[in-house]
Amino acid sequence: MSFSQEKINPPMYDGGKTVTSRLVKALRLKEFKELTEVLGVGKGTISTWHQREQTPFEVVVRVHLKTGVSLKWLLLGEGEMYENGPSRQLTASKDTDETPTKKIPYFILKGGELHKQEPLTLDLRFIAQLPEHEDLAVVLDSGKQIYVDKADTKVIAGKFLVSYAGITTVSELHKLPNGSVFMVLNGRDVEVDPEHIKPQGRVIFQVKMDNAK
């Protein structure tokens, strides 16, 4: 199968002490153990990150939202700790010493239905570093925060928030040149009737929450 959209492969994220060292620096701490108090995570959790070279994505995003430190620097070691110069919104907020934020629609996906929650307040600097989008919403699904562009509902190939047969789920969709649409169900590609699916937005980013079971 061939699709017109180029495949986006995940980068080689850093993990373990490489990332926690950057967290210590970003938070202006002196020792790893101070992370337990500042971030509210146990020593055992941090030890596991180190031993298994794991990448603590949720914590990295949290620190980014709080400090404005570059996600690329935290996760990949690329670029500077801070992006070159503040945005126009950041400059405008300097006098009030407030972090510029935006309220984003927030939902919990449970039992095949979306349950609307109070809007999620996100740092504009974090939003600016997300993949290009027009209409952002966040969905909590099975311990993952899923960022969805509700304006992008055209199916070519990718992961979507989609309603099918009365059930809302997050699934891979792809469309063949002949118009056939396939959906990943239980790990298998299943052909579905295009008239019976309703894409609600393309997934542009997701983060696994550390407290997920």
C-alpha cells in the first residue's frame, strides 16, 4: 500500500539520567533527590527511569509548561534551553509577570463516549511547539493525554479520534486510492464503510500520564 502522506517516525528520545539531569538544571536544583519533592514522584520511580533509560514524558511536559524550557532541549538535547526570544504574547505579558495561557476543550473518553470536562489551561509556549493545528482539543484516554486537531478530519493515513457504529475511539485510519477506508481494530486492519465513520480530528501528539495504571 502507498499513501500520499509521508510517514512521521518518532525521534530517538533521550532517557534516564540524561533527561533527569536536564530537569535538575531547568528547575535550578542541585541533586536528583530534590526532584522527588518538586515533582511529587517517588525515589523508586526516578531510579526506574535511570535503570531502564526511560523517558518521563509527562514530567518533561509539566516542567516545560512551568518553566518554558524547550521540549527539544529536554527530550533530544537539541538547540538551546530556551527558544530564541519570547513570542509576542510572552512579551505582552512581561509587565504583569504572568505566564500566557489558553483554555483548551478537554474530554475524558470512557465507555466509547466523550465526557466533557472543565477546559484545560495550557501554556502558550507549549501549544506553539505542538505540530501545526487549527482547532486543538485534549482527550484523556486510557492514561494518555491525546492532543487532537478537530479541524483536520480528512482521512488519508494517521491516527484519529473517530466515531464508528455509535462508539467513539482513537484508532489508525487509512484510505486507499480506490476510496476504501481501513480502520485498525484489535490490531487488525478492517475495511469499514466510509458512510459509517465520522472522524472528529487527527491526533497530533500524545503523552502517557505517569499516574496511569
